Amino acid sequence: MKPLTLNLTVTGGTSILGIVFKLFKKGSTVPIIEMTKDASFSHEFNLEDNTEYDLYIIGSNPIADDRRTVIKLECDNFTFDPTSDRNPVTRTGKAYLVTYSFNTN
């Protein structure tokens, strides 16, 4: 099993609509995990070796001038698809969609 930690830091309050994250094995339409949060959080996954995954994070920022969300994946020896968002990524708009596609080598 390969560990992956999703760290999400919200600044300026709490999300007004929530933050949803869904993890899928590549090619599946049924999420392995689906959760909703409304503020900063950390979530740990134990993933299968040599498996491809897609992680989607959809959320809204707080209603504040200093609003922002920083999303960071902590993992070792993962290969990210070139279409993935940067890691870490910062979002300052009203809402965001962040996608990561990766292989757990």
C-alpha cells in the first residue's frame, strides 16, 4: 500500500458551499471515497501499488477579501499525468475544480 495525504488549507473563513473530494480508480465511475468538508482538513489514503487514480476536488472559497484555498498532496514516488493540476495549488476565486491523475508506481 502507498500512503497519500491530501492537505487542504482554507483562509478567510469557511467554504460557503462546501468542499467535495472524490477518489476513483482509473476507468471506474464509482468513487472509492467521497467526502464533503467545510473548512481546512487533512485526509490520509492508503492506495494500491502500481495503480492509476483520479482525484477531484470541487469547492468554494469563503466570502472574504483574503479568501484562498491551498491544496497539497503529500506522496512519495507517484507519477502525475501531465494534465494534472500543479501540486501544491492555490485557488483565490469564488469556486474551483482541481484534478489530479496519478500512478502509484
